[in-house]
Amino acid sequence: MTPPDQKDPEPNDTENDPLIVETRRRRDRRDRWLREGDMSVGRRLAQIGVLGWIFVLPTLAGLFLGRWLDARYGTGIFWSAPCMVVGLCIGFYSAWKWMNSK
């Protein structure tokens, strides 16, 4: 029994405890691995290919848009580089999100 001037300790909040959350995540990952097994080589290569296309397509789209704008307005290569960099950033962001979702 605690003295009247002291508060009872609050119960541990196990729902938000980082150690418990990570332990549950590892257990779930291990259970899934035991249930499904390792990915095949073909599936791993397919994931690498998808990741490459997620990165490359926006970059090429930005480059083509920049070349089209340059041809339309006669600006040399004024729009090509900035549009390609924007496409590169979009591709990088998309690849980052895709990798973290798996």
C-alpha cells in the first residue's frame, strides 16, 4: 500500500512500448517466413526489375517532357535538365516508398 502523499505507479503502456512493438514485428516476420519460406530467385529478380522501372520511368518521362518543351519553344536545353531532375526526384521518392512498403 502506498502512502497517501504518493501516487500509485501507472501501469505500463505495452501498446506503445517500442521494445514490445519491435518484438511483435519480428515474431510476425518470423512466422510469415516459416509459413511461406524463402522467396525464389525469380521473384527476387522481378522485384529488382520493378524497382528499376519505378526509378527509370519518371526520369525518362521528365527528360522527354523537357525535350518536348525545348523543341516547342526553341530554348535549346533549358527545360531538359530541370524536368529530368524533377523526374529523378519523383522516381527516387516512389522507389523509396515502394521499398519501405515491402
